[in-house]
Amino acid sequence: GTLSSGINAEYGEDKPSCYLFVVFYCKEMKLLCLTLVLFGATLAWGKQKTLKVTVYTEGHSEEAGTTDIISIRVHGASEDVERILGSDFPAGSVKEITYNIDENLGNVYCIDLETDGDDWWWPRTITVQYENKDPVYFYNSFNQKLSTDAGDAAPAMWMCTQGTSTCTIEATTSDETDHAKSDNIVLMATIYGAKGPTMTGVFDNQDIDDFENGETNSFQFVGMRNVGNIKCIALRAIAGPDAWLFTTIKVTCGKKTKTFTNKYNAWMTEDSTQGLSYYKLC
């Protein structure tokens, strides 16, 4: 009728009638429409979100665990959130904690951890998953420990994601001697590329005996920096007296791959009397 004709005259006859009605209604009733929009936005913003934190505690030493209260602050692009992680992190354990939060974090970039006591704690890796986004990996690449009273520890530590690339390291253990394998070594690496370096977490596959004679083990690290063309790798034995002898290390970051050969037959170990704790190959 007259209403339809007026709407079509102003907005065009090619628009669906339901669309025309909404446009017309909102134009004539601006305050009500604004109220409805704000109400809908408030409902969406106020909906609780899911935050899942997974904590990997180093298993090299029985003293790596803690019973002190550990708190975490998660830093997002939009907001931050702070929660208590708990007080039960035995050495070698994997613990998942899920929270319902009101904060709208956006993309997660950094975390900081804090302890309330002097019971020394050695976290290995922390992953944070916000809503249905991919988990963000935070590696303890600087081998930090938490304690309020320890010479080699601090009461708080800060970790940030390095990037969005995935790096895979394939390490082949020598079979030239029965002693080439290692049952007790904590190994990390820094990968150097044309665009800069990136630091891995610990070389370890859960529930697998890595570094056995003649075997090749693959270790995947998510959230690495895009290093471009791979130039070098520096291995670091940060703990463990059981020396390890390898033949090759193959590094793949994105579509770039480079293989490094242990041409000097260097042994990796924390004990400087048995080998090297730091070995850079280029």
C-alpha cells in the first residue's frame, strides 16, 4: 500500500521487503534501534569465554616440581587476565587448567608466572588456548626457574610468543658406540636464519625414549619466528650428565630445510669434562 510505495520510492524496488522494513524502521525509530544494537553487543561482550592453560614441568630432576602457589597473567591484544594456576606441579607432570573468564583477550601474546614461595620450580612449556583459537606455545627457552629465595631463580618470569612458524628438528643419534645414546640430557637449540634467530623448547617427546643408538627423533616446535633461509643451529645442553653423540641435525622451518653434520664428532653434555654444553653448526 502507501507504506510499501513510500519505502520502495526511497530505497529502491530491488531490495527485499524485509530488508526495506528494517532500514525504514531503524531510520524512523533511531533510539530504539540503537538500544537494540547496544543490548546485543552487551550480550555478546558479556558472554563468558574459555581459557585453557596446560603446564609442562621439567622432569629431569625430582626437585623441578613445586607445591607453592603459582599464578599466571595472560596478556592479550585487547585485555589481560590473571588467575591462580595451582600448587601441585610434580616433576615431569602435565597439568591442564580450564577457566571461564569475562575478559575479551583477543590474540594471546605473552604470559608471566609468579610464585609465592621458595620451593624451586622449573617449568618447561606453557600452552594457552583462548576460546577456539589455536593453542599458543610458550617455551622456557632461557631455562628460568621460579623461587622467592634461590640463587639461580627469580620470583617471576615472563615469556612471549616468537611468531607463527613451525620448526621441526630431526636428530640422528650415532650408532658407532654403545655409549652414543643418552638417557639423561636436557637439550635446546637456537636456529639462526637470514631474518634472525628463534629459540626452541626442550628436545623431548612425551613417553618416548629419545636419543637411542642409530635412531632419528623428530621434535616439533610451534610458534617460532620466521627465520627465512636457515643458516646455523646452536645446540645447548642445559642439564644432564649423560653425554650424547649425534651424526646429523636436520632443521625445517616452514618450507626451508638445512641439514647439519657433526663432522667433529662432538659429544653434547652439561659436564664440560665429557663434551660440549654449547655447539654451533653452520
